Amino acid sequence: MSITVHIPTPLRRLTGGLAVVEVDAKDIGQLIERLDAAHPGLKTRLCNASGRLRRFVSVLVDGQDAHHLDGLQTPLEAGAQISILPSVIAQRRTA
């Protein structure tokens, strides 16, 4: 089943500049494994050392954050749209 994954600009150097990739996967965990197999380095950007989704990276499944669904076990259906959103952390300036 083909899943469309939208790659954010900061990660496109790992996908050879591709903004969108297609992956066959049954859940988010398998999707990340297959993304990393095709584009090494993506998994370390999306998952922490214990293999869980990084806290400050949102993986949206048809607009819903996987953190608020079943995490890596979130099931995917054919035609699902995945968007990866890295968090932007603002720093305070002190005068």
C-alpha cells in the first residue's frame, strides 16, 4: 500500500532533494524503517536512542499527530498522507 510522505526542507538532503517520497508501510514504525533503508539517516532524525518518536518532531498522519494517536504503532491505510514537521524552538534574547 502506497503512502505519500512529505519531507521538510531540512531533511531533503537525506532524500537527494526529494520533497515527496512514496513508501509501502502498514504503520508509522515500518514507514520510518523503510524510509531509513531508502534514505539513511532519517530514522535518527525522527526517533530517539530508545527508538521512540522524538518529542520535538511531529509526524502527521492525514493531519493528526502520531504522538496523539498510537505513536509508532499508528496504522496506515493506502493513500495516507504523512507530513514530517520538525519543531522550531525559539530562543529568547537577553539584552
